[in-house]
Amino acid sequence: MATVIDSSLAAIRAEPARLDGVFAALRERVASGVLPAAALAIGDAGGGIRAEAFGAGGRPIATETNFFLASITKPIFAAAFMQLVEDGLVDLHEPIGHHVPGFESGEKATVSA
């Protein structure tokens, strides 16, 4: 798969063609049957930089298509959460209610990471 050397969003926003290899690799994997379909969107608080969707074998999709991720979100969230812990922004033993609305009282008040 192609890689972007300077992956800062500012550099990519200034030269969006730098993403061509990433999108081409994804498109090729869908076309070859490695993936049934895929969508990729890249952006930041300044807005979207590029979004494309790829479908094959009678699976038309659009950039607005919802994908069922099931439990795959758990390891993604866990990795992101642990980065916050490493950066000192979250304490593993702190009640989740300090950060997540609805967890500040009742049984959920004692839940921590």
C-alpha cells in the first residue's frame, strides 16, 4: 500500500494529490475482490479534504453509505483512549462521568476505564 511521507493534514490540504496512491490502493483492493466495498474520508476541523467510495460486484456505495462496524470500534477506541492516558489528559482510575454525559450519577457513577 502506498504511504504518505509527510502525513500532516496541512501538507495534504495544500497538495491533495498526495493522497492519490492511498485511494488508488483502496480502489484496487475492491476491484480485485480483496474487499467487497470501501469508503475513505480524510479531513479535519477545517473540513473535508477528500472522500471517495468504491463498490464492486453489484455493491454500489456512496461516501454517505453506513458500514456496520460491529465490535471493531472497541480496539480503535481503546487505542485512542490509551493515547489520551499517555498524554496525561485522562486518568484510568478517574470516573468516566467526568468526561461522558449520563455517567455522572447512579450505578454508572463508579465506572472507570
